[in-house]
Amino acid sequence: MTDKRKLLDSLENFRKAFDKLDAALNIPRDRELVLEGTIQRFETIVELVWKTLQRALKFEGIHPKTPRETMKQGFSAGWLSGEIAWQELLDNRNSSSHEYLDESFLDNYYDDIVGFHAPIKELLEFLENRFNEQA
């Protein structure tokens, strides 16, 4: 499979996962299961964000290896803004498995997810516009 095909497949998966997260955020968060399901969808998005960004950078000749390095290279390329928010995205994802059973964590983490929604959508649309046009 070519690097371009891998990138387009990642973008397609990213879009599907984002749409599922978007749908979850439109469900009233009045039940624990809604909170947990939304968090699970968000965790999938975080993985797809950095892996898709990594593939896009690789396609452009930049080869980051880790999630943090990928984010840094995304800033250097001018594809990301708000560096602190993107680092928090990775930090939140890393801490979620440790704090998952704490009741206050669910509400706070859900609020964080709402805050990350717009920058993730912006990145997705940027990557889709940049790379789907080249297909």
C-alpha cells in the first residue's frame, strides 16, 4: 500500500470517528453511559489525530516518530495552532486510563472533550482539503 493510500485511508477513518464523536456530543450527557461512550470515542480520535497527522507529514517528507514529535512538527509546518491545547490533548488522553473510575473525572474530561472539538474539526478539514484535492 502506498503512503498516499495509507494517508487517505487514515483521513477516511478520522472523518468517520469524528462524525461519531460529533454525534455523541449531541446526546444529552445525563447518563454515565453517555459520558463513558463519548470519552471512548474521543480516545479513538486522539489516536487518529496523531497517526493521520504523522502520515500527512511523512507524505510531505517529514518523519516524526512519537505523538509529541508529530504535534511539534505539525506546528513547525504551520498546520496546527494553539500548541498548549494540542499538548493537553495528548496529556488528557494519557491520564484518562489512570483516572477513569473517578466520578468527577468523567464530567471534567467531557468538558475538555467539548473544548477540543473545534480544533480537531479544523485539523480534519485542513487535512481533507490539502490531501483529498491531490488524490
